[in-house]
Amino acid sequence: MSEPAIILDKLAKTFGSNEVLSDVSLTIAPGQTFALLGRNGAGKTTTIRILLGLIGATSGTARIGGLDPAQRPLEVRGKVGYLGEDQTMYPWMTPIELCRFLASFYPTWDAAWADQLLNRFELPRHARIGKLSKGQTVKLGLVAALAHRPSIVILDDPAMGLDPVARKEFNRHLVEHLQAEGSTVLYSSHLLDEVEAVADGIAILDRGQIVRSAGTDRLRDDIKRIVLPWDALAEISRPEQLLDLRRHEDRAVFVVADASTYLGQLDARQIEYDVVDLGLDEIFEAYVIGRTEGRPDASTPAEPVSV
């Protein structure tokens, strides 16, 4: 069995009295596309900065490509391609000049591959970087991240600032390309619709903790919305993995993890119910928004629910 591409083991990080990460554990297999999801401030970028060796963890361990980023940060950056939200480049350089400059820092820099990427993204080779559009700057950042042929690529909301259509197209083409290359991809985002179609696995990070980590298909299979008569609640026990419970008129609307177990209980008691499949955005909300807002009591009206 090959070594995991990325390992986080009980990772914690504090800044002064502010605990940003707490007991974060995660394993990503080689060749996997894994999405790290969370709202702004959840700890996604801090996790990535630890993996890149830019900051140290307060406790716990991190490994990327078999390396400890705290001990061997330069080697890590040589093996990893990174593309973040903020593309900071020398505005007076041209794309060609930037590639020549970066090549001196990477022994594995592939000039021919960089040239192909410039062509693929239709980038003007001799225009000043400061004159490029936002979309062109993001694409140039991608050239810089991929031209040294990294086996692991970390993307931290790289297409933020693009319009929604361009952003979705960029992300889809980028991840599909990396998957075709066999790269391991860690994709950090709070825009769920952009990762749902391409992610093999997902971790939901909230307030510095991973509240759920699983394969994308497993999440969809496990977590369901269940709708049944409100009066039937008196006949059944509370689900152990209840994520949300709302009353909508005379109906109880649940979101539960491990739905198959709960549905078995309903079948055994011959209680009529409806099951609704959830999208990734709804699953994310059940774990994150439900956790922060608390469970509504029986008198709390629900938002209209499609059944």
C-alpha cells in the first residue's frame, strides 16, 4: 500500500489565546481530489500554511509527500504546487520572464511544459503582468504552480475574483486536468457547487475542527432529509446522529447522518415517511449552520421545505 500523500494527525494551532485549529486529523491518498470545505475563518488557510511549512503547528503532526513541512519546508515546496486566492507577482515582469525567474528555484522545472501551459491558457507572453486581467493572472499563477511537475497540488480558493461562470469553468478544467495527470489535489473552498462534481472526498471544517470527513458518494448515501408526521415523533427515539430538526406545519423535517439505520426503525414501526436526497451545499449547512445556530424547539417554524 502506498504512503498517503497528506497526513494530518491531531493538528492544533493557536495564535495567542485564539485557538484556530483543534485536533484536526485527515488522510488523503495519492491521486485523490479532496475538498476542504468551511466558511471564511474556519481554519482552511491556516491548515494549508502549516502543510506548506509557512507556519508551525502548536501541536500535532503534518506530513505531505512523506515530508515534515516544519522540518523540511523547502523540500516540501519543491514537491508541491500551490495556487492561492492572492496571486502576488512582480508586475513589471512578463510571463516569459517570470517563468525564467522561477526556473532557477526549482530543479524539476520543465520549461517545455511551462511553454505548453502558456499556450493552453492563451497568455500573452510579453505583456507586463501588471497589465493582465484577473483571469489571466490566475492562469499565470497556475503555470507557476504546475511547471515544476508537482505530484501534489494545493488550491486555496484560486479563482476568487472571477465571475461565477469563468470561475466554475476554470475550476472544472483545472481539476480535470490535474486528475488526468494523476496528481493529488487538496482543494480548499467555501463555494460548494464548484467542488461537488470533481471531489473524491470531502472534509468539513468548522471553528477549527473537522466535523465530518468522508468520500463524496458516502456523504450523499449517508445523509438524508426525512419528512414524516409530527405526531409520529412520540413513537420513535431521537436519532443518534440528528443534524437538524424542524417543524413544517404538521410535518417533522429531519436531516440525519446514518440515514439507513434510522429508516430501518421507521420501517419497523410502519411509519410513513418521505426521503429527500441532499446536495453538498445542504449537507454542509446541516453540519455547520445547524451546529452554530443550535437545534430549534418544537415551536420553531421551519423555512419552506421541498419534499
